[in-house]
Amino acid sequence: MDFFIQRLTLAALWETTAEHPMDWNVDHNTEGVEKFLNWVKEMGGCFVQVLTAATTEEGRQVLVIKVTVSDEPKTKIWIETGIHAREWISPAVSMYILNLLITDESWRDLLKRTEWYIVPVVNPDGYHYTFTSESASETYKGVTPFTEPETQGLQAIMETVGGIDLFIAFRGYGQCIVYPVLRNDIPPANIHEHEVLAMVFAHAMSYTSRGHMKYEMGE
């Protein structure tokens, strides 16, 4: 019976949603992002939760959008964008993924097996600043790790979620796949897994783009 109900509610999700009218060919400021996320919450219904990770010094919220179709254990995917405020393309990518999750039927089977946590704008104060001012610091990262409310709040939610299977931080610098290193340039213990995953992604991008998109890999 539970499986039957899940199938009915999941089908209803795609039948009652329509593609968002957002123009994916232009950059959207903070107000545009907020309007889109409100639409996601409304159209996603019970499959979407909007979690507040933190409130910034200027009073903006850092939001985590959780998308899942049931409480059953699934592969957990965490996506962060808008870390570097001036890289406007990265929030657009996460919003486009959200749009696909709740409107595209081809993602239906994947959503049954996965649980998504998407942070469209990690740095909302900086993001707003880049739309209203001509210059900004490109290097500020806090006095020490986790001194800022944004990173503190995201750390707390990630600890609550626990067991994240795939973590992706989209940037806008270039077509590079960069995996983490520890202090003093020491690679993580599972560096081989990072390398394999990077190669799989690079080959997939090259294949689907018919050779037009080529990604470099490195630390």
C-alpha cells in the first residue's frame, strides 16, 4: 500500500507542475533567486523542504533546499553554489537542477533513489553586493575556518543530515574538476576515488557534448 501511495503522489507531482518561466539566459539577482525558490517550495509540495541554515550579518538567509519523495534511506547528494559571489553562473546551475528535479519526468526514477540537498547561494550578502557594486574582495575566507554564520550553519545541517554520499561545489572559474586537498597539500586518503569520479565525469561531458566540452582534472 505504501508503495502504491508513493507512486500516485510522485506521478501527481509531475502532472501538476509546469516549467518555471525563469529565463535561463540571463543572470538573476537576489530577488529573482528568492522568487524562484518560493516557486520551488510551492510547486514541490511535500517533496520539498526549505531549511534555513543561517542568517547573514546583513539579514539574508542561507537556504538549503531538500528534495526527496519518501523517508526511505537513499543516496544523499549535496550541492553548493554561489560560494564565490561574483560567479553568477553557479547559482543558475543549482536552480536549473532544482527545476529539473520537480518538473522533468526523465528525472523521476533518479529521484526515487536519491535525496537532494541544494544550497543555491552560500554567500547571499556577497551575491547581492556584486549586483549593486563594482568591486568586491575575491579572497576573503574568514579569520579562521567556520568563523562566519554561513559556514557555521551549513556545517550544523550537514552534521544533522549525516552520511552524505556525493558532495559537489559548483564554481564559475573554468572547465576544471578540482578535488580537495588537506593542509600542506596532502591529498585525502581516498584520492583514488576522486580521480576515478573526475575521469567518469570528464568522459561523460565529452561524450554528451560530442567533444565540445573538455574538462581538466586536478587538485
